Amino acid sequence: MDKSVSQDDQDSGFYAKHKKVYPREVHGLFASLRVIGVTVLLGLYYFVPWMYWNGKQAVLFDLPNRRFYIFDWTFWPQDFFYLAVLLIIAGVALFFFTALAGRVWCGYACPQTVWTEVFLWIERKVEGSRNKQIKLDNSPLTRYKLGRKVLKHFLWISFSAWTGFTFVAYFTPVDQLAASLWNLSLGPWEWFWIIFYSFATYGNAGWMREQVCIYMCPYARFQSAMFDNDTLVISYDPERGEPRGSRKKGVDPKSEGLGECVDCTLCVQVCPTGIDIRKGLQYQCIGCAACVDVCNEVMDKMGYPRNLVKYTTLNALDKVKTKIFRPRVVLYFVILVVLCAGLLYSMATRIPLELDVVRDRNALYRTTPLGYVENIYTLKIANKDLQDHTYKITMTAPFESKFILREEQVKVTANLSANVSARIQVDPVNIKAMSEKIEFSIVAINKPELKATAKAVFLGPKPK
């Protein structure tokens, strides 16, 4: 294969070397919303592991013991369907908001966007504005440049390490994790995930940035399937802006045969992915609206109306009425409401108690010395409550029988389980079928509304 690269291929960009994007700092409504989003989301991420609730860590995913603690709720492996429903809700919500408002998730709430904003803020504090950063990178290596670069990466790595530590704190109690880290006695998996998550944060937010959004994120590729002409997107109004060109402040653009775009390229300079919004809707656009804020600043200075670049729809640009409540948006909304209502109702009415019955499989049944037919069962009681409870155990059957327990009441510690052995003995004359349905019940002595039942079968010989 010829290793030479043609000029056409170079011009087309297939072999273009990556150029670092230096997003210019911008102020405005959407920039403020983005700062609020970053502050709230990162505040929750870093603060929640340090929250305590009823004497324990408020949110903890205890994988070794297979317990998920979220405030007053404790979820066990049997509650996995809640996670499945939550993921479905997240997917439907993504479809709904994308069909309605474009890539609003990418612009304000995506982890890649959130952490990149912090890394950009650190970079500006250390190296200065966009122009200063470009000048510094193009200058020869000096003591000042080396010092700025070392300080920036030190802060990046420190922030990334704190991010990795916080991530593991959701799976290992944070006080225990901090003590182990201080003593350098962390387990191998804890070391692995702290280092891995720190490296991922440092690499994605510090180095790769827009490349993650453009080349790695699948959402940018399939978003077009959820867009239509009524989807709210960031667009440049060519009817107002073209033909573009520079001019002095206060000049009437029509007298110069120009549109309102002064071709300042600030919309390109503030874009975190380095695109030119004036070229139309592009998959690289993450919907951060930085170009909207900076263009409005320019329009204000020039004395022109705002929103040359704005949130709008393709239909609106074509002077066609925008339809907000269209079929798929309504469908997404209805599905989302139903799923959320169902999940909330299920969790609100959820009983933190579970009873499973396992029948002894070593024998179908056995005959006691007194001639009774006996079945043996193991009752597995899972106390998912935050308090210890003592449970009373009963059994109901459609025939006369003896229900034998070592003790009729059993105490189960909070968030733990206990096994209880039970035997049922039946006089053969009372057996009407080889298999009979029975039911076990348990109820908390100090909390009668806390109860659970489980069905089982009693096996015996063929009736005479």
C-alpha cells in the first residue's frame, strides 16, 4: 500500500492532525445556567458520600454484602428490577428531552461536559485567557512556561485523584476508605478503581475533551434519529446574517450591502468542539449555547437585535409554525410519566421484608416412627428494614397438620437475613392428594404491618 498521502486527502481532513481547541471564556444566560449545573452536579457527586443518615452512610453500594443503601431504603439483589426500570426511565427521558430540546443533556449535564468545564476553569486560572494560552503553547520552553504547565497538571491530577477517591467512596464506606488510604492499606480493587477513574477523568477532561464528544460518544451519532424540524436546536439565521462582513459600530448593514453578522468569529472561538455554527446544524454541536451568549454580546455592542444565533427550530427558520406537542414527544412523555409513577408507587408501598421457602430436596417426604408423613422446609427471612425485628411464623394448609418449629418467633437483625428450619407432619388419613399447596406467613411482633407470605407444596404418598 502506498504510504504517501495525496493532497486531496489532506485537504479533505481524513489525515488532518488534531489541533487543540482553545475555548474562549464567555458570559451570559446560558453560561450561567451551565455554571449552576456544574456546581449542583459536582456538589452532589462529592458531597453525597459524606452524608450520614440514621447513623450510616446515606448512599452506599455495598457489593461484597450485596446491599445497596439509599437513605431509608435498602435494596437487595432481589430488587434488581428497580435498577432495570431506572435505566429504562433514563433512556426514555433522554429520548424525550432530545426530541424536544436537542442535545440539552450534552450541553449541561453530561459528565464529560461537567468535568471538562472544571478543567477549563483551572487552565484559565493558571495559564490565562484563550490568547494567552495560545501564546504560551507557541512560545519556547522557559522556566515560566514549565512552571505554569507543571502547576496546571498538578491541579488536574489532584482533582482527578479526588474524583477517583469519591467514586470508590460510593462502594466502600468513606470513613473506612479514608483511613485505609491514609495508612496505604487499601485493597487491590480499591487501588485499581481509584487509579483507573482518576486516569479516565484526567485523560478525558484534560486531554481528549471534544474528541470524546466527536469520536467516542455514540450519542452524537444516533441523535439525528431523534431530531426533526420541530426539535429545538442552536441555529444561525442566515437570512439575517448573510452576507457577513466587518464594519464599524453604528453602521447600517443594509447600506453596506451586508447582513448583521460582523464575521468576528467569536462564535467559533467559544465553541468547545471548535465548529462554526454558521455552517448549519452539525453532529459535533453539543448544544452548550456558548455561541448564543457571545453573539448576543456582539449584537448588543453593535446595536443590532439579539438572537442572530439562538435556540430555535428548523421550521421556525423556514417561517413554518413549530409544533411542540407532536406524536412522538407526547408518546415519550406519557411513557415517562407512567414509568416514573409506577416506580415511585412501587417504592412507596414496598415492604422491607422478604420470605422465601426452600423445600428439602433430599427426599420427597419421609415417614416418622409414629407413622406421620413429614416434609422439611427452610424459611429464609430477609429483614430489609433499618431496625431489628422479631417475627412470628405461621403456616396454613387445607388439611390437619402439625407445624413444628424450633421456636415460633425469630429475631432478625436489620439488613440481614436468617434461616429457620420448619417441619410439617400429616396423618396419612388426612392426605387427599400427592401434592397440596400450603402457605407460610411471618409478621413483625412490634410492627404488624410488616408482614410477608410465601407459597410452597406438601408432598406425600398416593392417597389410599
